[in-house]
Amino acid sequence: MSILEFCQPRADLLAGTLNPEIFTANLMQVIDHYRGDPDVVQNIYTDPVAFFGEGTYPTEGMRQVLRNCFGRLGGTDATYPAIQRMESAFGGGKTHTLIGATHLAFQGTAIAAAAQGVIDPALLLAPGEVTVVGIAGDRVAIHETHGARLIPYTLWGEIAFQIGGEALYQSIGPGASSFGSPGDEYFDVVFKGRKVLIMLDELAAYAARIEAARPGGRASVATFLMSLFQYAKEHTGLAVILTLASQRDAFARQTAMIQDLVSQARGQDVSKEEALGIARAADGEVRSVVQRDATAVVPVRGQEISRVLARRLFVHIDQGGAAAAADAYMEMYRRTALLLPEQARQETYRERLTAHYPFHPTLIDYLTDKLATVESFQGTRGVLRVLALTVANLWRRRSPAPMIHACHLDLRDPRLSDELVSRTESAELMPIINADIGGPDSGDLKAQHSNAALADRANPHPDGFPLHEYAWKTVFLHSLAGFGDGLGSNVFGIAKQDALFATAFPGMTPPQVETALDALRSQAYYLRYSETEGRYYASTGVSINRVLADIRRALRGTKGVDQLIHETSRKVVKPGTLNFEVIAEVELPERIPDKGTKPTLALVALDSPAVRPEHFITQAGANKPRLHQNLVFLLVPDTVEVNGEHRPGDDMLDNAATRALDLRERLNGIGIDVLARRTLKNNPAGYGLSEAVLSDQTFNRDTKEREQALLTVVTQAYRNLWYPGQGGKIIRHEISTAGGEGGRSVIESIREVLLADGKLVTAELAVTSATAGAALKLFFAANKDYQTLADLRGAFACRRDWPVLEDKGSFDTLVRAGIRHGAWCLFRMGSAESERPADFYARETDEVPLPIDLAEQGWSLVTPQGAKQRNWTAVDKPDAAQVRKWVQEAIVQARYCSVTDVAAAVAQTHGDISVQDTGRAIDELVKANYLYVHAPDKDPSLDPSVLRGANEWVLETVSPDYQVVTRTEAATRGWVTTKDETLSLSGEQARKKVLPLLRGLAGIYKTGGTSTIDYLEVSGLKLPEGGRITLQLHQLKPDDVRALDELLDPAMSLTTQDAETEVQIVINEPRPGCKLVAELKAS
């Protein structure tokens, strides 16, 4: 879908023989041709057949003007308007229509066949039947010199002269040269018996010149026009056509021209402001007359401009191709609607696309609404010259454009770039074209390419379109208009949405254009973006990007860039992150210490030569095997090739070596940019910039983004993790991270990989039965039922087929958890002659106290079976509730004693009960508020606050030398002075009162229980098959008790009570009116 398929340009345009001057329409040149001026060069405007056949698109406005004009001149139908005024903001059509009227007036029926597309032949008159008057208001003389005298040369004198020559001019007498408007007799003398066509071009300019030459002259012109219009309306043989700029546009684009015309008319320099004042006053006077009597016609309307232009440039345009192109554009706009202006989302835009084909509507809007506002740019003539060169270049290069956009204007063509730059008086912008976009002299640059071309080479469009050049060119062209006023002008620059809209076409989408503009903001010298105005624009001011480009060139190949990249690599993972010892920039195995303390994460240097990961893991140096091979984890960046590695899809052009080289070049490019920005920021004065320039938020933001980009790319490069896997084989896993300083994301990614692979044992995993079961198989795999902890720690560090411990605490956690899960037992022998361990811990015994240091010598593990074979396992040990009952009885009897004394008393009466079991029972009794304890070096007689009761004894554990005292004894000795209101029941009393209430305890609290139950224990409840369960509850708030019905009711229903069932309940602060307290105190 290309204009090359559906459009056929003029042959002379393709052959390069087209003379651009043929687009310079000149009314007086055509009139002079008919009056026999030999100096007039023959062209398409002077040849009526070529003019109507090749050069004219018959717009409705042109047809209307010609129909009215010759209908009036025919003299038989007075309904045709006698006076017509043509208005147009853009220069299209006025002069062209006047030239058409001139041909028809001079040749009439002789050219009826050629002109049949614009006028009904029946309206035409015979050749020579119409007298033609043509006056160019900006050029016609306003006075003559007679000796030393200036004689006025008037508009009415010029009309008489063109109609009847010198004889008629003289016949009207002194009135011809008088500033006073002529009387009625003038019109009879000049027009009677004649068919006259009067064309007044640029009438306002004439009035301004007269006013400048003679104050009040504009009034005379206005008076004459009123008389002329009145006469014309009353006589059918007279037709008047005049041209005015639209009221909105009058003089807005012609200030310099008006200043020059007024100054010449006055004979002295006139300021721009005064000239415009004169011109506006004259225009207002003339316009007030014209608007009363003249029929307004717009010769070329907006939707017809493309047809007019296409007629001058093409001989054929396929409308089927136009419809297909419109469909493709609308589908693209639908997919990317959020990036584009509102009009792109409207179905009516399809009609604009078809009507303007092969020109994109945004190009026409640019040419007519923006470029044409530049005073020195010659309206339609300039547009035609630009488009003629553009079409010729597109066909010469065979560019497959679906429609012609502004970005297709080839600024590398010196004729076109000169046309735009010189005609808009913007010579200072040529460096922008050559250095940034691509112009005639871009090949002379040091880089031999413009910045946009370099960007296209670095990131080529998939279909080969010069994406960056097109995007930048669109912004540049939209900066030509209003350049002098900058952002103060509404037409200067282009909004982001409009830039995407004006540049994108099927195959080169708006998101791609947006990406290109974003990239160009840091690569182009002269491209700017105003955050406040939301506009892209071109600037000739001091360019930070240009300075940065120079610094970048100077930095290439320097050590500073390598140092920056290495410095960045050290930020990928901070030392000590998540218990890894981190070593950066590793190139040889000996850089990694062979220590068995914790895992080591080694990052291979970005510029390291090719490596073999297994050497780093198995060797600590040349011919030196590594001992702790299971603790080495290697991160190899994509910039380093791994010897012998071949990945699926690798070939000669895309393999590890080429990918590594590409990434190194990318890192080098980003590093150069970051270092250039830092260099400029540290010394802006050294590059001709002030600190204020660098304070621009865009520079600071872009600098931070580039620094972050460097860190991100470096971090993402470290994605190849090598480590000992299952079976001890060295394996590779790919990690993914978004990048960022600190390395937590990298470590977390590594952690996730190792956890998924079963390689890492964390503190969380160490407590699980699954981990204990897996460890059991490793610990006792060699038909050996015991292992020292020292040997096991060493195995975790050395054996590659074992998992790795996240930290040394994980090992202790694993050992303790394995005891709880029954996977093994922990022991330490006493003397060498001992047959039983001095310390022994199993699932059935006490837990290993936290203060015990398992790193001390002598600690070992043994399987439960091994412990039984050695008769180390305790049998028939009484349960905790029974021990607690014995301990309570012994303390009540002693009243005040040490933990050791209690243990001895219990052992004497009930057998071998350990001090640990005794201490655990005392802990429970203190928490239940039965007892107080204090440290052996404290004396309650001196300081009662040393006593520790239920409120203070939360996570504490008694030692053997602690002292124990009953609450009664403490009160007797005066250590407890507050009244003890505690309600405490145990033994037979508790069995009788508490057991019957348990099933309905929740209901009691739902209807009136308000006291906190500090301790409740029910032990020895008998299950149907003979098993026993114990319920032990602490610090039950009233709401907690109300929620217990789902626990107590099934428990009491499932079990029975017998002589072994014991109950204890403690309520430290019984509340008045509490229903439970009342039940317990009832006799």
C-alpha cells in the first residue's frame, strides 16, 4: 500500500525538468501577455489550454466567481451579482481565479472546450468583446512626476487608461489626477456601451499606499468604490472582482511588506507600528464599503486545497488506493487512540484522509496553517515548490510511503532545505538540519552522520524507515513558524500527541515515534521539550546534549569508563547481604577464600576472560583443591563467556561470544554517558555553561535515569548462577531481577532458586519435620548410627551433594528441631570411662536448654535406635502433671527451699526425677500463681521486690540454685504485704467442684462469668482406648472462655475421669458477681 502504486506524478517532475517558477502565478504578467508585451515568458499561466487543462482544479469557489462574472457581462440577466470579493487566509486560489477570468474575457468562446470544466460555454462571449482591467494594488502607481511636481495617479485614472488608453484618460480631464473621487459623468464616459471586467487585486494595499501618500486618501478610494459599485449594479455590462485577505488574517503575515509599501508611498521610513496603523485604517474603510455591496466568495476551501495541489503535481490518483490507505490509517489510529489527538478517533477523519490523498491531512494543515503564516514564505507558490521537490524525491528513492507526511520532506536535498530555510529567513537553523536531522552537509560531520541517523543505525526500525530522522524532522518543520517568538507563539513547536499524529503511518506506529522522540531528547543537540508548555521544538541555544556529545567522544576508550562500570558492579550486591560473604570482580579461583564459616557469593568481573565455573568451585588456586566446595556460589555476567557452554539456538551470528560483546558495548555506551554527565555537572563553566543551565529538572532527571539504567543493566547482566547441585554436579540456573542498588533483589532471586532446588536450608525450614527427615538420611547414610556435630558442620561446608545452611544458627535450629521430631538424639559423654552420657536429650526428655552452646566440643547425634541399643533412653517416666503434683507437695511441706532441695525430696520419695523436670514443674507452678521464686544472690528480707511471681515469670526458667517459697510463707515472713484474694483449688476439692463445671464453662461465661482464669489444668483424662490427655490453659480472658465450648465440650464428652485425673484452677483476682467464682465458693 504505497503512493508509488496508486499515483502518477507529472512527467516533467519525474524527469527533473520541471521549472519551479511555473508555480509563480502573476495576474499582470498574463494581462501584459494579451496586450502584446514581448518580454513576457510563455508558461502554463499564459497558455489558456495548458492553464485550464493541466494547471487548474475547478473548485466550487472558482466556478462561482466565473459563472457570476460572465453571466453579468452577458448583459441579459441582472440576477448575477455585479461585484464579487474573494477572501482566503491561505494564498490559494485568488490570483489563479483572476487569471482564469482574464483568459475567458480575452478569448471567450475560442477556448470554450478547454474551459468547459470551470464554466458553462453558453456564458462565454466572443473574443475581444470584453475589455479587461487588471490592477495590482501593491504595484500600481499612485503618483507621477512632472518636473519637480508629484501628480496624483489615481485608481479611476488607471481604470480609464486601461479601457481607452491615453485618449480616454485625457478625456476625463483633471479628475483623472485628482484625489477627489470623480462624479457621475466619469462612469458614463468610461463604461457606457462597453462590456468591462475590472479586477482589483490587493485592494487594501492600494488604499494603504494612498493614505500614506496623502492623508485622507483612503476616504477618496472608498467614495470612488461606492460610486463604482452603484454604477455596476445598475448596468449589466460591468463586472467587478476584487481580492481582500480574510479579516482575521489581514496584514497579520505581511507586516514587513506593508511597512515597505507605506514607506515607499510616503517617501520616508515609517515604523512598523505606524505602517500597520495606516494599513488597518485603510483596510477598515475599504472593507466597510466592499462588505455592503460585494458578494463574498472563497475560491479554495480547506477540503479542496489538496485537490488543487494534487492537480498541479499528479496526472493520476487512484481513489481505490486512497480508500485503502484511509482504512489502514484508521485501523492504526484505533489501536493507538490514547496516544493521539481526539480527531484521530473520529470516523469523520477517514473522509479527510481520502479527500487529501496522497497528502496526509496533517501535512496540508502544516503547510496552510503554519508554514503559510511565515511572511516571507510565498503561500501556494512556496507550497507547490516544496511539494514538487518532495514528490520527485520520493519517486526517485522509491520510498514506499502510504501517504505523504511532513517527515517525507527530504532536507538532504539542498534545493528543498534551501527553499524552506531561505524562504522562511531561517538560515541560522541550517546547523540543526545538518548536525541533528540529516541535511546536505551531514556527510562532512566527524561522525559522517547526523544524530538522528546515528540513532537509526543504533536502533534500526524493523522495516528500515528512518524513524528517528522522521520524528525529529517533524518537530523541526513545526519550529519554522513562530521561531522568532519561541514558545510565546502558538504556532511554534508541536505538542507530543500532534507530533505522533503527524509522523506515524502504517508500518511506523505512534508508540515507535514516541520511543524515538524520548531517545532523541538525550541524543540530539538542538531538540528541546518544554515540560510547562508540553511542546517539542528546535532551539539554536546552548545545547547540553551537544556538550555532552563532545565529552562522550573524549571519554571513549579511557580508564575512567572502565572504573565507573567496575564501581557499579560492586553495588550489585552489598557485602554481608542476607548472610552471604560477597566478593566482587573475581577473575581467578584464588580470589575466593577457602573458609568454612558461611556461604560465599563471588561475582565474576564484567571484563573477565572466558571462565570455567567448576574451577572456581573445586579449586582454591593452581593445583590446590578447595576444601569447602559447597559454600561457593558463582555469579557469571552475560559479558563473560563460559567455556564449553552451548545454549539452544546458538549459531555463528548469535552465541555467547557475540552476546557478551554486544552487552559490553552497551554497558560502555551507558557508562560513557553517565561519566560525561558527571563530568559536565562537576565543571559546567569549563564547557561554557552556567550552573543555572544544569539546574534544569530535565537534565537532573535524565542524569539520574541514566545512572539507574547503568546499575540496572549491570545488575541484569549478573543472571547466571553456578553452584553445586544435586549429586554434586556443578549446574547453572538463571535468575531474574529488575536491578537496583543494594542487591537485595539479586540475593532474593538467588534465595528463591536455591529454595526451589532444595539447596538451601533456612531457619524457617530447619524446624520442619520434612527437613529433619531429609537430614536424617544424609547424617546417617554410611551405616553409622552416630555423628559428631563438628563432622556434620564440616560436611555441610564441604560436600557438594549436601544442601547449604543459610547461617550457622540454622544448624543449631536443625539439631534441636530433629530432637523434637524424634529424628535423632543429642548427647555428650562425660569421662572416657562413662557408659552413659553426661548430657542426653531426646524427644521423650527435656528440650535442649537455649543457653547450651552446641559448638562446644563433645556434642554428637545418635539415632533413636542407637540410643535404645545403648540403654540411654528413659522408660516409664512419669508424666508432667504427676511430677508437678509431687513437686507442689514437697514445696508445701518445706515452705522455703532451693530447687535442688525440691528435686532431692521428690527423688527420695518417688524415684529418679531429674532436676530439669523439677525445674519445669516449678516454672508451671509459678505461672499458676502458687509460688514465688528468687535468685540465690537476692534476699527478700532486704528487698521484697526480688520475688518473682506469675506476672513477672513469663519466659523465665529456674536454675537449680534458685529459691522457692509458697505464697503463704511469703506473706508470713512479710515479703508480700498486699491482701491475697487469689482463688486456688486443687486436689480432691478441685475434682469435685471444677470437673462438673467444665462441659458448661463457656455457657457460664456467656451468662455472667467475668473473672480472668489465670491457670487451668486438667490432666489424666482417659481416652476410650486407654490413652490420656492433658489440658493446660493460661491467662484466659472472659472472651477466651466463651470461645472454649468447641474445645471443652468434645474433650469432656470423649473422655472419662478416674483416680488419675487431676484438676487445678487459679483465679488471682476474683471479680465480684462473677458466676464462676460463686460456683467455686459454694459449699
